[in-house]
Amino acid sequence: MQNAEKVLSILNQKSRQHENYVFDRIYRNLFNEDFYLNAYRKIYAKQGNMTAGVDGKTIDGFNKAAIAKLIQKMRSETYYPYPVKRAYIPKKNGKMRPWGIPAFEDKLVQEVMRQILEAIYEPVFSPNSHGFRPGKSCHTALYQIKNTAKGSNWVIEGDITGCFDHIDHEILLQILAEKIGDGRFFELVRRFLKSGYFEFKQVFNSFSGSPQGGIISPILANIYLNKFDKFMDGLISENTLGKEKRINPEYHRLVCRRYEANKRGDTELARALQKEMQNLNSRDPMDKNYRRVNYVRYADDFVIFINGDKATAVRIKEQVADYFKTTLNLELNAEKTLITNLKDKRVHFLGYEIAKSKDNTMVKVNSKGVKERSVNGTIQLLVPSEVISKKIAPYSRYGKSTAFVQRVNLPVLDMINEFNAEIRGLYNYYCLATDVSTKLNKFKHIHYFSLAKTIARKEDSSVAKVIQKYGIDVPRKQGTGTRKVIGVKYQTKCGEKVLTYFNDSLSKVDKPLTSVPERFGLGFSYRSQLIIRLNADKCEMCGDEHGDIEVHHVRKLKDIITRYKKHGETAPNWVIQMAAMNRKTLVVCEQCHHKIHAGK
């Protein structure tokens, strides 16, 4: 049996070396147990696996026998995915979004397929695509915009109407056929596309769209939209003109006049001319012989930045809309696909505001030794004011902090943890923003005193007494000395630890926080402890090494422990053992698993 990671590495290398390589024998990898164990390792920790699909089964009770049955179905080509169970989740606008819950068996197969497709397609995906890709994120998309869109005048904000729900199956299969020549794997993809969904006690067929809630859906969408990425590469090439913009004639005349004034010793006139120059562009912003186009896509949202005239922006928008309609059978959302002048308005993308800066006073010497107003035309990433307003609203009233009543009954330690998670998550997402420090310090002030008032409400006390009781001295970020921050000291196995309210820096980060290493080419498989425990074929309850070994899963370990404490009951041995291991899984024999579900 070949190592899964090694096989994926080989597939990736072939695709990297030969962009047009057609893969003929990839279905056989679905006969490999290691692929399923590798897939199980990647998805087992997700809480959604404890939600049953149409077959009524969850991840609980997973064993290698289930893998053997799947492999047998794959060999005989009798595997058919279940329809997904449809549910609805709320959207920000108050409407409900349909969501699919696949059977766990189908999730496992989809994860295997996703890994294979990712290894094949990742080398040929466009660098302008950032959604659902290893090493890519919202931050990498925003960082690319910041670095490449300098000087842009116009922005096309693209939004595809119901992209994931309207992917044309036939077109997608035609695109897949360009790199996948294995008919059996091809048929398996088709079965997932046509599996349908279960709602109102009946099955509905799927005529378009990727599998709802499916693990394979994002990679299929990226394969589909990669055609658009390649189309945009062609548009960018067609619309690239000139090496640099010509010098502004009016600005150049002022430069010459200032030179002559300095030569004559007329410093007063030279200063006046200098001020006049600061109000002009050194380069001609309307130069028709210079044009640049930049493009970034995240999932079904994209932006096109144009350093040129509006006519170019209008023409590109029409070409894009026509391509979607005629080639991909998709439509742009007319209400959300806008052409925006960056000089007058800001653009919203991935939760950030994007603006074009202008500062005629800041001059520095560039790499060529020439003085320039380096700030002009640069792209700024900003935190939208409405985001901060919405985040502040639950913790304030009439502009002042108020107690967060929903957390009054929590222990103070848990209370601080939840408050910290909120501000840390907010900062981690908006850390690339130029004004992140200003905006988040405003939020932090309200948020911190809301924590203090929540504790005060819990203990029927005052804010001053809370700070006096829970205040812990921490170093000041600027200057010397310390200041008191609300915190709690608690005991662990390793000794006493201290948890204080969020006290890290809120300064802007120049690059994305994390850098994900290359996934392929490692040549070895990383084994999680769970897979090692499962392969040991030993029950962790009774020590039996001969029975059928399977894995007991719980959604949240904390909830199981709390349930017994709440009712004052003695926790069974399996709960005590899981708590001691600090794991949501327990590898047990079939008999012990029956006892667990019997409450023993």
C-alpha cells in the first residue's frame, strides 16, 4: 500500500512539470486505505461530523472496516453518494441560506477526491485566485491588491449571481476532461454533482451547482472559475500599454521656472512655485499611452483595478459579463457589479475598505535616487466604520459601556476568555488595515469597561472595586512603569498562570500573519496521534487487542464533563479517561462502545 502523501506529491510534480498533462490512472487511489485514513485525520475534529446525514449516521463509531466496505464499493463501481440533507442557516441580511449536510461516508470520499484534485490543479491555478487554497487567504488577496494596484483610477467590483448554485455541470465536466482522462474518476465526480438533496421527505435532483455543503465543492468551483482567471490574464496582457506615464507638461514648466528662479536667487518665487507644484501631478494622469490592469479573486468575489480611463473600465466590464454568459453560463449581479472611481469613493472587498491615498507633502528619494511623492496613488486598506459600530453596539448604550448581561453567570476566567477571543479575532482579521490601531482602540475602550461592568453586575459591585480586586500589573507599552488590567490567576498542572484582558499591540501588520508552507513534495505522511492509536488495534478502555476497534466521538468534551458536574453525578470511566487525555476521541472495542452508549 503506497503512502498517500507520496502519491499526492507525485501527482503535484507531474502537473507542475507539464501544465497540459492528462491524468489517466487516479481512480485506483480510491482503493488505497491510507488515503481514507489521511482524509479521516484531516476532517475528524470538525463538530459538523456529529450531525447525521440522510443515512442517519455520524462519525461516531468510525473504524477500518468501514474503509474496507468503501474500497469494495469503489472496486465494483457500485458507490453512489447519498443526497445531502438540506438545512437553512441565517444570512446577515436576515434571509436564510440553504445548506447541505452530507453523509459522513460521502464526506470521507469527498476529502480523498479533494486531495487528489488539489494536487493536480494547484500548480495550474492562477496566482490571482485566493479562495479555498493552501497558503492563500483573505489576507493574501488584500496584500496583493495593496502591492499591485498603486495608481489605479477605476475599480470594477465583481459579484457573480448565485455562483456556487449555478455552476453548469456539463461545462464543469468538459473543463475536468482537459486534465482528467480517467473515466471512472470522472464518473464519480458526476455522481456527486447529480446526487441531489433531501427536503420535505423527498429527494430533489440537482441540475446545476456544486454539491451543497460538500468538501469537494470549493475545489470544483475554483476549477470552474480558473477559466475566468485565464481569460483575465489575456485581458491584462491586452490592456497593458507603455512603460510609464509621460511627464505632466504643466508640472514640467513649473520645474523649469523654479530652476530659473533659484538660479537668479529669487527664493521667494521658488517657494511659491514649489507650493504650486505640490497641487499638480508630476505625471499626466490622462496619458492614453499608459494603461495597467490588475485582478484579484476570492471565491466568487473579484475586483479589477484599472490605471487608465473610464472607457477602458466600461469595456472590460462588458467583456467580463459577456465571457461569463457565453462561456461559463453565469451572470454578473447587476446591482453589485459596479465601476467605482477611487478618487471619489472607497471600495468594499472582503470586509475591508479600499481607498486611494493622496499626500502632496510627503516626499522621499526612490531607488533611482529621484525625489517623488511616494504616498500618492498608493492603496490603503481600512477598517469600515460600520464594522466597529456594529461590534460596539452589544457592549454600549448611549455611547457608554454597559454590562454584557448574557455572560453575567459565567466564571470570571471564562468571561475574560470570551472577551479576549472577540477582540483578538477582530484584530487578527483587520491587522493589515492602516487605521486598525485607531479604530480598534475605540472598540477596546468600550469592550474593556463592558467586561468590568459585567463582572461588577455578577458580584453586585462597582467598576472601581472590580479593578481593585482583579487588577494585575502589566508593563506599559510606552514609557516605563506598569498599569492595572483586569485578570485572573489560576492553577494548572504546570503551576500558576495569569490570564488578563487582551493586552497585545493593535498596530498595523505589513504582511499576512501566517505563511503556510508548500503542501506537496514532502515525500512522507504526517501521522496524527489518532491514526496511530487506531492502527494500534487496542481498546483504550479494556485493553482488548483482538476485537473490532472503532472510535467514539463527542461533539465537545467540555459539554460532556459539565453535564455530569451539573447533575452531581459521578462521571463514568470513559469520560474520566477522555478528560485525562484531553481528547474528543476514544479508541475502543465494539463491546466497550456499546457500554458507553448505554451510559455505563
